[in-house]
Amino acid sequence: MREYAELLAGLPFKLVSLSDMGISHTVDETGKTFEENAWLKASEYAALSGILTLADDSGLEVDALGGDPGVRSARYGGDSCHNDQDRIKLLLKNLQDVPWEKRTARFRCVIAVAKFPDAPIYPDLCRQVEEVAPKHKGRSEGDLAPVLVTQSEGQIDGMIQYKEEGEDGFGYDPVFYIPSHDKTLAEIPLSEKNLLSHRGNAAKITVESLQKLISKS
């Protein structure tokens, strides 16, 4: 939420989380691509909330591993990995014999925005969510099901270094080295990271798309 609050600051929206909406449901990420998973989450949470909903799916693709961990980045290693630290250790182990020049990788992020067909794009900040949400909230199939408003993708290229560095990040950030900055993502402050990260790039496109839709509404 903290990252997205900064990334979406240019929009006239009040950003609310799932917990703010009282939603505890977890969407099964059964998609085979980032696009599919982003849409699954955006559409299902839009159906549950009844309001304009943004969701993303992102992950790390390592060329030497055939694109893995990919859409399974947060589940890399299955039950044998319990946290980010375990997944980083597994990644470095799987790359231990890979020379530096072949440790190329990228972070990708896809953002999907969904809403009910008859829900407004432009938010009415003076009204409560329950007043704005369509009466058929909760419906996820048929003509009244949520529709895709916009979708965007961002990417950042880098290398997987041999050890962790930096503490200002999460996931695989401590081993994702960016040659142009001579730092890992975990060594870059959030404000600067948002200008160059995969999520920041995708969010910029999303903001531009939504601003155009708002101007037409």
C-alpha cells in the first residue's frame, strides 16, 4: 500500500486496501502468465468490492533458469521455502555454477484495473463505498461481471548477483543488481526505486490511462 500510495498519487482516488473493505478472501493465482493472474485478482476483487479495483502480478525471470521463477516467484521452492530469505537462498543455489555474464534477469509487473460495467471511472469522494457500488456487487459471471478497464506492463532489467546487499526492499530485491546504478534494488530508496522499477513503470502507464479515461467521463 505504501508503494502504491506514492505511485498513484497523481490520481484523484482515495486508495483503500482489501482489509479496509473488510475483504479477507484470497484469490487463487492459477494463471500461467502475469497478465492472467493480474486479471484474476482485479476482476474477483472488483466483484467483491463493487468499486474500481487495481491488482498486479509481478515476478522475477532469470534467463539461465529458463525464465523461472516467473509467475511462481512468491511460491518458488514450494513448501520447502517459508519466506523470502529461503527463496533467495534457493535461487542463488540454482545459479551457483552460472557465470556472471549469463546471470541476466528481469523483474516484470502487470497491472490490471477492473470495474463493473455500470460503475463510474471517476470516484465520487463525497459518497460512501456502499452508495457507489452497484447493487449486484459480488457477481463475477455474465453480462454484469467486472470488465477490464486498462492493463499495463513494466519491466526492469538487471543481473542476479552472488550475495545479498541492501535492506530497503523485499522479495528478491537484495540480489537484483542494476548495472546503471551499481546497486541492488534493495539499496535504492523507495522514492528513487519508484522511478525505475517494474512496478513503477507499469503504474506510470496505468496513471496515464486512467487520467485519459477520467477526462472523457
